[in-house]
Amino acid sequence: MLSETKGGNFLAEATLPKWKENVVYFVFVVAVIGMLFQGKIGDAGYAIAGLSVGVILVIGVLNFDEIRDAIAAPIILMSAGVIGVANALGSTGLTKLVGKTVAGLLGTNISAFALVFIFCILTSLLATLTGTNIGTVYVFAPLVIATCHSLGFDPRAAASAVVLSAWCGHFLPIDGMPALILGTEKYSAKEFWKFTIPQYFIRLLFLTVGSLLVFPA
């Protein structure tokens, strides 16, 4: 189907039969439910997501090349690699060793607030620079939990704050909305950082305080 734009140009508009749309909605809901209950059903959660993609392929919503390119996207491969590294760190005991080492470097007098805030900065910064939020969480969440155990803190506040902080690194216009704002409005780096850097630290401060209020250390 062709649709005319205001400038008189025609754009190809892809349409799907109603039954295909309904099938896509259905398999999406099934895949999400499978991921939500993965803790109970185990690896079957991954199989459900894979079968959902298979259904989309079979009915012709996406072709093989499109699905292959999506699965092989660099960010997905990077996240998968980091998750494997994180699992290896945990299974070999290196996470606990690093946690004890970090706790020793920070000292026993460090407050829970300072500990959580430091790990929030590290997590958000590396997540922004590497572009893999989930992968960074897989590495830093076990580390902060091990560090809290070594210092005698309740790890729930630190773990929840670290997970959320992976999506709080918008002071660098590397990708997403910050890059769009910087490029579209033609701001200089100085003008951009004048607002984003204070916002970044305010956000992490509120995140740290909020996590400690919900889960007192």
C-alpha cells in the first residue's frame, strides 16, 4: 500500500492481515509471560521466547534475514557475552573474592550510603560507556552484594540501586535521547553538561536515599 506525504512523496506502508496482527500480539504476550515466570519454569522460559519468534517466522511477519540480523545485533551479542562472564565469576568464587577485596579497600568505617552511591556511579558510568546496561548489571550486582556481605550490610538496598543506576547515565550523549537532544538542538558540550551532570548526580543521590529508605542497611 502507498501513502502520500505532505510533500507529495509516496512511502511504502506495510500492512498485515488482521489474523497475523492478532497472532503477533498473542505470541508477544506468551513470550513475556514465559520470561516473567522463568524463575519457576527454568530454561523453558527461553524456549517459549524462541518458539514465539518461530511462529512469527512461519506466518511470514518477518523473514529469516530480518530475524537473524536482530538476534545478531552487536548489543545483544555483547550482553550475552557479559552475562556469560558474570556467571563464570560467580561459579568460580571470584565475585566473593573481589567483594572482600573491595570491602577491604573501602574500610570498615564506610557508610552504607557512600557504598551504594559509589557503586551506582560505577555501574551507570560503565553501562553508558559500554552500551550494555543488562550486562553491566550482571557484573556489578553480584559484586555489590558480595561487598555488602563482607561489610555486614543488608545487600538489598545496594542491589536494587545498582540495577536501576544502569539506566541513569544520561549525562553522556552517546546514544538514545541525550544524543538526539544534543544533535537536534545543536547544543555545545558545555551547554549540554551544564544541565545533565547536575541532573545525573541528583538522580543517583535520590536513588541511593530511596533504596536505603526502603531497605535500611
